[in-house]
Amino acid sequence: MLQCSLLILTVLCVSIQDISGSWEEWWTYDGISGPGFWGLINPQWSMCNKGRRQSPVNVEPDKLLFDPWLREIQFDKHKVSGVLQNTGQSLVFRVEKDSKHQVNISGGPLSYRYQFEEIYFHYGMEDNRGSEHQIDHHTFPGEIQLYGFNKELYHNMSEAQHKSQGVVGISLMVQIGEPTNKELRLITSAFNKVTYRGSSYPIKHLPLSSLLPNTQQYLTYEGSTTHPGCWETAVWIIFNKPIYISKQEMYALRRLMQGSQLTPKAPLGNNARPVQPLHHRTVRTNINFNKQGVQVSSNCPDMYRNMHYTATQWPRDHNIRYRNIDDLALPIN
Ligand SMILES: *[C@@H]1O[C@H](CO)[C@@H](O)[C@H](O)[C@H]1NC(C)=O
Ligand SMILES: *[C@@H]1O[C@H](CO)[C@@H](O)[C@H](O)[C@H]1NC(C)=O
């Protein structure tokens, strides 16, 4: 009898602990608290349902616009320390607040200097889903998003995310394959330390810039954060090559759970918001026709007629890789 009431007490305490914390954290990626309802859960998140400049989007390569004024992206080489955390909705890395050296992001399409703040991991439970952004309706097994806030206008991310030009989102598509950047191991080796909601693990001296794929080509457009409140304050930069993580690392990711150790609930994966309509927004790119050995006519109308972009046809079997042509979008004539 005593055992029984103890058990009931424990269960009660656990569920109280589960619902303590902010009710605003009660959003998910499916069911009645899923993406279609985010805008109804909290009045401050109304953009999730009403916004017309939302993210993620499906990029149509044949509608990409070449912009010769797009610059190279400047990304500080400093290492950062922070904490990897299972939030119950995503796997998130947040930089240490009192870090001496912050990582600045500037250049590219950005008019301001942004300060790196956090990384979100989106991934699928199967290889054919996972990324939030799509290229010609192709979904990648995962997407790693580096968020920074506008350091020139605002004090911190919570202030910047709902203000004009507040946020930059840098998107890295994730393919399964032999990893090319060893630095990613610093994070992937900690996946099994953050299995349950609320668990966290410190990561030291992460060289952020070496997580980026080896390309300066990118796609860019203006949209929103892909989690609530979907504020339309984000400049998105999608690098034109994926980064690679191994099958084993993907397996470790897929073992993460949405709940606590006692009530693990469902796996954390499949945490992608569905693509949102473009509503006449333009996706620009710095992928140059010249550099690919294709002559650009000085006559612009010709360029529109003869040149456009296409998506790389990815093999269905993720074990087959075409590393030499792993650009997301390619110029053709
Ligand atoms: C980043 O920008 C700040 C100014 O906000 C500057 O003090 C700092 O030195 C920059 N960091 C690097 C690594 O250049
Ligand atoms: C962010 O900055 C604003 C404005 O300075 C301040 O009121 C707020 O407390 C800060 N929030 C955090 C989480 O530091």
C-alpha cells in the first residue's frame, strides 16, 4: 500500500515537474500543438499563422536571381564554448553568454554585423525527411541552422528576434556520408549525453567557422525564424553545398527523445516546420555563371533567356555520393 502511494506520488511529482516552466514551451511538431497551431497557442506568435514572409521555403532553382552585388560572407575564426541542450522540441547549442570572444557574422547580403548565438538541429527519423528548407522539393536528411542577432542595433537575441533586421539564419543542409569536417565531431560525440528533454552537455572550443561547407556560394532571402514566434526579422543564407555526417552519428541523433527519462514520449526527430509559401519573394544567389566557364552576355535580357539554375539530382540511396557535384543549385545554359 505504502509502495503504491509512493508510486502515485512520484508519478504526480514528475508530471508537475513536466508542466512547470513556461506554458509557452508547449509547442510541438505534430498534433494540436503542431506548426499549424503555433499562431493560436500564444497571441505573440500570430505571425506563425498570419505571416506572408515565413520560413522555411522551397527554393526553386529556375527562379533564382543572380545578384552581382552579393559579397563574401565574413565569419570570425574564433572558437566558442557553450552548451548543447535537448529542449524537448529541438537539439540546440547556445554560446556561453560571458564568452570573451564572440563570433561576428557580416558581409554577404547583410547590412549589419551579427553576433552568433545558437545552433538548431533539424533532422528526420528516416533519410528522406529532416531539413526545413527544400531545394526543388528535395528534402535533406537534416539541416543545421546557425542563428545570430544584429549586434549593431540590439543588445541580445530576445530583443532582436522580433525587431527589424534582427536575425540572421545560416542554413547548412546535412547529407549522410563520410564526414569532411572533423570539428563536427565535437558536437556529434555529445549526442548520447543529451538523450532526454532538459539534459545538457558543455562543449568547449568549438571552431564554428570550420563547420561551414567549403564554398562561398549561397542562396539568400528574407523570412522568419522557423520556430515560434515566427517573427519576420530573419535574413536567411543557405550555403550551396551540404555538410556530411556519418550513418552512426545520424543513428545517435535519432535516439534522442522528446520527453524525460521516465516519460520519454516520442523521438525528437522529424522536427521540421513545413515549407511556407514564398508569396512573390525573390531568392537571390551569388552563384556566378562566369566562374562555371559559361559566358555571360553583357546583354541582360539574353541572360534571362539563356541562363538559369537547376537542382542537383540527388541519388535516392544516400550511400551513393557524388562529391564532385554536390552543389544544391547549378548554373546551366
Ligand atoms: C566582433 O565585433 C565586436 C564589436 O561588436 C568587436 O569588439 C570584436 O572584436 C569582434 N570580434 C572579432 C573576433 O573580430
Ligand atoms: C535583452 O536586452 C533587453 C534590452 O536591453 C533587456 O531588457 C533584457 O533583459 C535582455 N534579455 C536578456 C535575456 O538578457
